[in-house]
Amino acid sequence: MTTAPPGSGPGTSEPARSVLRDVAFLRLWSGNTASGLATWALPFVLGLAVLEGSLSATALGVVLAARTIGFLAAVPVSGVLADRRSRREMVLWAGLTAAVATPVIAFGLGRSVPLMAIAAALSGAGQGACRPAFQALTAEVVDAARRQHANAAMTLAVRVTTLVAPAATAMLAVLLDARGLLLVIGALWLVAALAPPAGRPPGAAVRGRAGFAAEFAEGIAEARRHPWFLAGLGALTAVIATGYSATGVALPLISRDRFGSEAVLAGAATAYIVGALVGALIIARWRPRAQGWHALAGLGLYGVAPLALLLPVDPWVIIAAYVVTGIGIELFNVPWFTATQREVAPDKLARVSSLDFLLSYGLAPLGLVLIAPAMEAFGPEPVLGACAAVCFLAPALAALVPGTRRFSNR
């Protein structure tokens, strides 16, 4: 079991020196923020290309599907490589891959959908490769006592950019067409590749002889040594595959059919981001002793969203439900990332983080694919009710697993 430095566990007070004054962290924060903004912007800009007429809706689906395939294929590979070699090196090559691929997407726009799909797969691979590497690099750059504050700052940046980026992109669209905006995304990936600093290596021997499968299996074995991690990951995957997917499909339909406009859809989406910002601000300094249980309770709040969509309530109740949901997801995310960085063996952290992203993010598209046919077959009410029940019950069951109270084996 990895030993945490004194003062790094739940219940400790905020360190005197803010992580925001650390130049190395600010470089890491800049790179992570740039990658998050670039990741968000690609489907948005391609959607603008559909409106311009330079891309069909069918081609948009093909390109985005190719990006998802690239992401899922790269995540486990990058986890192994980041532990085998260097997390900084993995971030560099992942960012450069996406930076080179994005202008190719721009070149293929209106010319070749297959070329765009190949480039989108490479861009998705870069996106997927940098996720576990960034998680592990945070543990190298930031000392254990300040990681919760650092992770909160990371997620705050992601939420702020998600909130303001649509308006900023719309303003840029006045000056640039979709191709120009894609080049801007490529520049963001260059920032993601070049800005982060080198971290402190975990100190493990250089690997390379065991083979990919054996090293990935070591990551699985490390994850199994932490029952709280498996329980939390199972709860997170269940919530994303049901609650997230159900609301993603049902919210636009209910906004249109029940309320007659897209206003509720826009209001709920904005409310979720605002709630997440509030949650990140809260958890940046809040250190409950039973941090794992509080985090799982926050995750369980996701069930409020499908429940609000199920009931015949005022639109403002739905918007309030999404604020609560956003708060809850960050009350889970920040302690979850911090605990993983604290408890998992440093030389296996990228591989364990890759399992996290592979399951939680990887099953989200599967949930979206299955939820729509289920609603057509059984109606939205039973599906939303079942999804709400899963969102409430999965974290509650996870809380029964030893170690989840503090997200620690100790």
C-alpha cells in the first residue's frame, strides 16, 4: 500500500501556500485547460460546419464516431506508456498528435470525409492519450497536501471554459469559418503539448520487456488492491451509463414536447455547469473526514436530474435539479481524483487512471445508444425512473465496500 505523506489525507487543513502561486502547477493547469477546451470545441465547430453547409449531418456522425474510437483505443495504451516512460513525454506526443491531426480535419472539410475520419481518430487518440498522463503528471508536479486544491482548480478551469466557450466561439465565427476555427483548435493542442512542466518521476525501473498486455494487467491488479476504487468506479460507470445518457436523450425531447421550446434544454445545460462551478469551489477547501462517503453521496445526486424530468414539475424545478446535479458531480470528481493520486502506487498511476477513463467515458456512448431504443420500446417514464433508481442505488451500494468511507485502504 502506498504511504501518503503526513497531512495528505482527508480531514487535513488547507496548506498555507496556495498551489495557484506555483509556476509549475500553473503551466500544468494551462496545458490541461487548453486540452479540455480543444476537446470540447471540436464537435461544436464541426456542428457549425454543418450549419455552413460544408459538412453533412451523416458525415458529422462518422467523424465524431471516429474520434471516439481513437479515444478508446488510445487510453489503455497511453496508460502503459506513461508508466513505462514519462508522463510529460506522453502529454507532449499526445498533444502534438492532436495538433497535427486537427488541421488535416480542416483540410478534409468539404473535400474528403474518409480523410476527416482518419484525422479525427488521430485527434481522439491524442485526447485519450493525454487524459491518464495528465492525472499522473499532477501527482508528480503537486505535493500530496495540495492536490485536492489543484484538482479543484483543474475542474474549475474546465467548467469555466465550457460555460464561456460557446459565446467566445460564436464571436470568433463572425471572423473565421469552420476551417479557421479548426486551426485555432490545433493551436490549443500545441499549448497542451508544450506548456506542462516536467514532473518528478515515480522512481520505478524502466520497463519494456514485460509486454503491453502484462503491464496493463499489472494496472488491473493494482486497481484490485483498492476495493474502494473498484466500488467507486463501478458506481461512476453506472451513473454515467444511465443517468447521464438518459438525460442527454430525454432532456431535449422534454424541452421540446412538454415546454414547447429549447429554453429548458439551454437553461438546464447552463445550470449544470454553474452547479459544477459551485461544487468545485466548495470542495477546493472542504475536507470532511468521511470524504469518500460524502463524494459518493454527491455522485448519487445525479439521480435528481432524471427524477425531475420524470415528474410533472415547473421548468425552474428542472433547472434547479441540474444545479444540484452539477454540485454533486464535482463533490465526487475532485476527491476521487485526489484519492487515486494519493493511494495508487506511483509507478502504476497512469494505468489505473486509464481504467477509470476507459470505463466511465467509454460506456457513455454505449448508454446513449441503448437509452433511445429503450425509451421507444417502454416509454420515457419507466426508463427515467429506472435510471434515477440506478443513480441513487449504485453509490449507496458502493459505500458499503470497505475503504470507501475515506477512499483509502487504511
